[in-house]
Amino acid sequence: MSASTVGQTLGVAVIGCGGIGQTHARAAREIPGARLVGVSSRDEGRARRVAELEGCRFTTDPASLFADPEVALVSIATSSGSHASLALAAMAAGKHVLIEKPLAMTSADGRRVIAAAANRGLTLSVVFQRRFEETFSAIAAAVAAGALGRMLLVEASCPYFRPQSYYDTAAWRGTNADDGGALMNQGIHLVDLMLWLGGRARRVSAQMATQLHQIEAEDLAVAVVNLENGALATLLASTNLAPGFPHALNLYGDQGCIRTEGGAVTHWSVAEGAASAHVAPPKPAAPTAGASSPGGAFWSLPQHRAQMADVLDAIRERRPPAITGQDGLRAVSLVEAVYESARRQRAVDLGSFGDFDATPVP
């Protein structure tokens, strides 16, 4: 982007008009300095309805938005299996890209997307909007200040429930290629928070099963993860634990402990000292959606809006966004490692920088 465009309004195109796509579109419309140029969906009627609601044009052909000179940022909110191909097509047209989680369905595809952005000098970000929730922003500040001391254990749990009717709404739901199971779809936000707050993963040992649903992917996954900093982590993701319970992230250090449930802090005890004296627990938060059904349109709008605004600022300021493609790759790599460990029935190591290399552990 030329210096003359810094500070100007940037055009946004949204690909996908489901619930999350509608959230992306509304976020683009509400951000100062952004303009929603158009939306795209395979369903023409749905695209038209969203366009009429948000005051933009619509199409069933995303390539027409990729070719539009008014579009600076393409925001991808389609089924997960299409993320990588759409991102590569958008970047080939010179567009910056924001991808709803996950970055891609495999780490290999994720690396291709990251390489394409780097080679073209384009901004790439992956949506992990929970990082923008006040609870997790406050926890990140506490961890950065050393308020927990040396990390010992991280517990990440996403004990959700989805009825079979949820998977029956679309042929791609519950498939390995286009959707993934409980971990890649529902649990990946907790995977990201675990890695962001607890540290990078080094080794994983996992089990998974499809116990309740008629789907290809798993509806239950459990794992023990060795982190590079020496801490251990446990990970659970499900869509088969009725009636569904709030997600939880618990961090235990040698000088403090923080426990959360449903996005709210349930316990906060941190080390005393100059480095952490300014760290305080966040205000009480309302429970977030997801335990027994997907959140409706706009439930996460404030956080999606905050992340999209950061990406647009990153484009203007020529800096990395708060959440990078590499962050997205680390999450996909760990999920992929969980799947491989369960398949091989043994622990596997993750390569440096979070890239998964499926190296079996003797």
C-alpha cells in the first residue's frame, strides 16, 4: 500500500454469508475507516439478504470481489475446507486476508498460505477473537508480568454438545476435509488460548473417538501436551457431552493460579511483587455462547470488530497484526498432531516454530 493511502478508508469484502460471515460483514460496516464493498455466497438468496441488510453489493462469484480495486481486505468466513484455496486466490489478486479459524485444514496448506502472504508483502491474520475478550486480555497481561511465576499446568476444556441435527444441516459438517471434528471446529479457540497463554507445544499424546454422532470426524478428543517451557497441558474438546458445559481455561504457576469458566474468571491469585503489582482481575463477564449450541449471529461482534480493526490498522501501518498467520499455523499444527497421535497410538513431537512434522516418539 502506498504512503498516500495511509489513513484512508479501506474496502472490505466478506466471503461467506452464514452466521459468522454476517458477523464479519457487520463488523466491516461498523468500523470507522472501513467500507463494506460486497459479500459473496454460493447461496444467491442468502448473499442478497445480507447485502440488503448491510448496504453493499453481492455476488456468488468471489473472484469478482478479488478483482475489485476498491477491495483492500478479503475476510473469509466460509466452510473450513475452503479457507486455504480462497486465501490463496485472494492473495494472488493482491488482497490482504483475514481468515476465520482455522487457517487451513492441514499445516501444509497453512504454510502455503503464509508463504504466499510473505512473498507478496500482504497482511494475513486468523480470527481468534477470544483473545480480544476482556478476561483473556487481562490474563495475558498477568502472564506477561510474571504474575503466575513459572508455568506448571494448563487445562483447556471445551465440553460442548451438539445434536445430530446440527451436523445434518449441511453435507460438509462433520467431515474431515471441510469441517473437522470437535477439536478443529469447536475446540480450536481453546487450543489458541492455551498456546498463547501457556506456551508453545513440544509433544502430544492423544486419544479421540466418534461416539455419539453419525459423522466422519471425532466428537470427542483428549490430549496431554508437553509445552516447550516445561509445563504440561491437558486438552479436551467434545460435541457429545450432553447437555453441554462452558469452556474452561485454567493456568497454574508456581506463584499463582487463574481459573476461568465460560469466559469469566472463577479464581484469581497472583504473585505479589513490583512486576505484577499493577495486574488486576478483569470485571465479571457474562457467559459466552457455544456450550450447547453455536452462538447466534453477532454474539461475538465486539471481538470480531476489534480484530478486524486491528488488521486494517496493520495494513495502514505496515506492521504485523495482533494475531498472525503463524499463530493460526501453531493451532492447526497442534490439532493435526493430536489427530496423528491418536491414529498412531503414540506420542508425537511438533517441529520448531509449531510446524507439525509427525515425528513418532520411541
